[in-house]
Amino acid sequence: MSERGNDFVVVANRLPVDLTTAADGSQAWTPSPGGLVTALSPVLEAHQGCWVGWPGVADAAPEPFRTEAGVLLHPVRLSESDFEAFYEGFSNATLWPLYHDLIVTPTYDRDWWDAYREVNLRFADEVAHVAAEGATVWVQDYQLQLLPGILRQMRPDLTIGFFLHIPFPSPDLFRQLPWREETVRGILGADLIGFHLEANARNFLELAHRQGLEVRGEATTRDVTAHISLPGGRTVGVGAFPISIAAQDFGQFSDEDKRRVAQLRKDLGSPKRIILGVDRLDYTKGILQRLTAFEELLETGALDPEEVTLVQLATPSRERLDHYKATRSQVEEAVGRINGRFSRMGHPVVHYQHRGVPKDVLRCYYRMADIMLVTPFKDGMNLVAKEFVACHDDGSGALVLSEFAGAATELDEAYLCNPFDIESVKRALLNAVRALSDAPFTTTQRMLTMHEQVMSHDVRLWSQSFLGCLRITRTGTTSHAPDPHGKDS
């Protein structure tokens, strides 16, 4: 199944699979479809598609296998040392903080860089093996920035797209990276480079200009009017393609769903207002800041602990890294302090859970919440905000959203705040709480406007617009991108 015969190949750090263990101890690899899988499945299924990635377990990988929909999953094996240096090290202790505006200080380690380059080369070998002549390869995210350039050398027949799912920093910050030239060369191996926001695309275009490359046009959304000309005559397109969610998966609540929502609210003591936070436990997410804002509003009496409850769902993330350990410690200390100060027996004012939540349960939490708190210091998009909005087709609820989340450019009817300013978070939260009672028509209209935006700009539109632009970018050359609607060109 791993022969070179796949016309469309998606490459990501992770395969959409989980290693599951049955009651008898037997283990099996099972598909775990998420938003990206939902977006790309129609194209993968229509074009003998293949997904290349790491299965998520060090020193283990299944044989290539097909999903029920016929998509070939092709694993890349990573050792424990690969995981530590390539993933935990360079990807998440170097690139992640650098691309998130130095919220913590990046570590520049030469051994990590060597591992990053080696793993990107290994991914390239696998892709070159499975991709058909003239195939389209879509590379995903910051862990694989060298891959487009390596593939361009190995397989010049390929059409290559690259999409960055996190912010791209200003040129002045990016220049800190000791391996900046190699990284940019790797990205420029693509025919089309996509970012979430026009601002991110402009940062990359300015960086290319500073490196002496010819830049034509300006970044636009869901279109490619900006191009970088490379020595030798090749041209690379650059555009902004805001990602979204599989919106249809979050709406349409059945009577049973509504009963579950009511039960959840009852389990929390049926408070007047429920505030919800849903995040990976990451230092970029501003969880401690929202807890501090909530605590100070309770302290001044602006919020009544008898009437309001905050629920924080914190999914474990990168738990072996020091900054993540520190973040968890600070968050859990704050939860304990707030409950110690403002709760009464059997009635905690903050409900905190440090584990993942199944999507069907998460939908009910979203629907239950009166106010969603999304307060990252920096976020490429933040799909949690869109998921919450999608679950409120009745116009109920309010969204408090960091102005530094990419979603703020589209969800501008939210109560925007500056997470670096606790007073700003407090104002936005209090305004949302009061508006639900004092201006229900206004809050309903704000939510319905955002709901329409999320439903009409879903994840399918994201994949269709990127792949459509990739087709145009390569028109007249040796290969072409697949039709995003699943039709052969």
C-alpha cells in the first residue's frame, strides 16, 4: 500500500490515529478524525489520498492502512530521542515561543536543530516514496518547515503547498533564529504558502524582502495576489486562509443533548451564570490571567460567588517541558486559592478539570455556558471560540475574546480584551455578564452575527480556498493541485 501511487498527500507531524488498548490488553490503531481530517477527507477520498505522519507513540508505528473511507495512513517512525529533540525541543521549546512573540524565552540548541533537520528529511523520504508523479503535497505546520524545500529537490514534479497553523512573527523577532536562512529556504520550496491572517502573511513577505527577494503584490484573504520571485525564475504565492471548524458537527442539539446540558448545569448547582474556559494547558493561553481577573471581580463584589461559577477544562499538553509544568502549577494554585477564599462547602466557585473531554460532551459544555472566556496572549486562530459560537444557534451566550487571537479578526462582535491587562479582561467579562441581563436583544444579535460567520466560513471553505489557489499558482507548469471539490481537473 505504500507504493508511489497517491495523487494527493497530506503531511503533518501527527497521523489522525490513536493507539487504543482493549480490556483484554490488546492494542490497535484507530482513526481519530478531527477538524483537519474533516476538511481534507473529500479530497483525500477522491484522489487516492494519503496522509503521512507520526502515529504519536515513540519507537512504534503500524503498517500503512486505509481508513473506512479509503484514505491511506502512512506512518513515520520517531524514536524517543527524536521526540525529545525534534518535537519537545526544537519545535516546542524553540519555534513555538519564538513564533508566539517570546512569551517565554526560546532555547537555541544546535543538537535540536540537527534533529529537526534530520526528521524533516525522514518525512521527505516517506513522502517522495508514496507520492505519484505530478502529485500534490500539502505540508502542515511549523514542525515541518524544511520539508517543502527538501521535497522540491527530491521531486521537482510535485505541486507543494505549505500552511502554517500558528502565528508568523515579525521579521525582527524571526531574525533571532540562528537557522533563519535555512528555515526560510525550506518554506519557499512550496508553490503556495498559507497563513491564517493577512498580518502573518505580511510578516513573511517583509522578511523575504529583507532577504533580498523580489516581492510583488500584497497579502489578501482567500486569494493570492502576493508573490515572491526566486532566483531561477520560480514564483511562490503567499496568501491568508483563515481556518475554521466543521461547524455542522457542533450545532443541531437533539432533545437528548438538551437534557444532558440541563443535567450539567444542575450538577454545577444551577448557578445564574456559568463562565467557561476550554484550553490546552499552555502558557500562551492566558488561563492564569482569566483566573486572576475572575478572582478580583469576586473580591470587589462585582461578581457574586453565589450566582456565578467558572468552569475551566484544561487538556494536558507537553507536560515534560518546564514552562508547561510551571503553568500547570500556577493555574492549579490559583484555582485552590480562589475556591479557598470564595467557595462554601459543596459549592466550589471554580470547577477545574485537567484531562481531555470527548467532543460530544464538550458540545454540551459549550451549550451550557453563558460566557466563554478565550484569553490567549497570542494564537494563530483559536478554534475553541468558533466551536462555542457554533453551539449557540439560538443567539444565547456571550464570547469574551483576546484581541490577539486570530479569531478576533472574524468574530469582532465578541467582547474583546487585552490579556496582558487584567483590568481589560475584567471589563470585558463584566460587560458580558451585565449585557446578558440588561441588554439581551443586543447580546443575541451579536451572537447570531458571529454564528452566521462561523457557519458560512467553515473548514471546508478553508481547504477549498487554499487548494483552489494552489491550482491557479501551478497552472501551466508540470503538475497541478487537485480540485478541492473532488473533481478531476
